[in-house]
Amino acid sequence: MECPKERGIELSDHVLPGGLAVKHCPSCAGNWLPVEDYTSWQQQQQQQQQQQQQPAANTPAVQADLPYTPSLLDSRTALCPNCRGFLSRARVGSANPFYVERCPQCGGMWCDRGEWEVLAGLGLHTMIDQLFSSDWQSRMREREFTTRERLALIDKLGSDLAQQIFELAEQLEKHPNGDFGVAYLMRRLDK
């Protein structure tokens, strides 16, 4: 089985932290997660959570950011080592986004160097399949828009005034009559 990112490099057997058997690239340090092995491992993780009486996470958290520098190979198009078809990509994070890849035919997944550790740190490693859902991708786009909007506000108004506006917006959102405050501000700014 050949590495999807570095042609001619053979993948070798490896076990990730947490006991997941994968195919590992000794050159780029990426990992191929065969769908059968991942599904079996995922079920074991769910059973362990139930035995420990921990609630299973049904929906991935949108707060998906950890300090991480994506691999230089993250932007490289990849072919499935099984089917040889192109892998589809799911964006994770907004500050330093990276892409987890999956084969639409066989369901196997590829994580570039360090991505598995980031997914584990975010608690997303047991639900990678959900990262490819339209709901997850929509929430990631919304989060990215919000981040850009906040940065633009800081740029235009300065960090002190922008922080006051963020705090006021949060208070108005929580207040049962917050819309009256927003209407007042809009009237004042229309002059």
C-alpha cells in the first residue's frame, strides 16, 4: 500500500495512541485509517465510555482549534491507497485549519503528520466521520466568518472599544429585552 501523499513510499503497520491500528508513512509521518479498523476501534471507545458511565459525544464541538502547524503536505491532493480515487477533504479548525481526508468509495481516512493528535486533543478522533457532514462544515464556515468579523471590528475600532462592543453584544443577547438596546443603538447611528 502506497502513501497517498508521497508516491513510491510504502505504508507500514503502526498503532496510534489509543490502540488504533493504522498504516503509517515512514517518510511524511501520515496515517491511513482503514475504515474497518477505525469502525471497530470507534465501537470499542464507545463501549469504554459506557462502562465508565461517561456521556458519549454525539456532535463534535465547533470550538476546534489547538496550536498546530499543518503539514506542508496538507494541501497536496491525495489518492486513496486502496481504490486509487481522489480523497475528499473535511476542514478542521479556523485559526490554523487543516484537512482530514476520506475516500468516498472505501471510507478509509488519511491524517497528515500530527493531525491525529490534534483530533484526539479536541475529542474529535472518535467521530471523524462527522467532520465530513454538511452540518459540521457549515458550522466551521460560520465560525470562520465570526472570527473574521471580530478581527475586522478590532482593526477598525481598536481593541479596547471592540472589547466593549463584544461584551455589550453578549449582554444584549442574554437580556430578554436586548432587542430594544440594539434598536436604540441603530437609531443613534442612523443620524
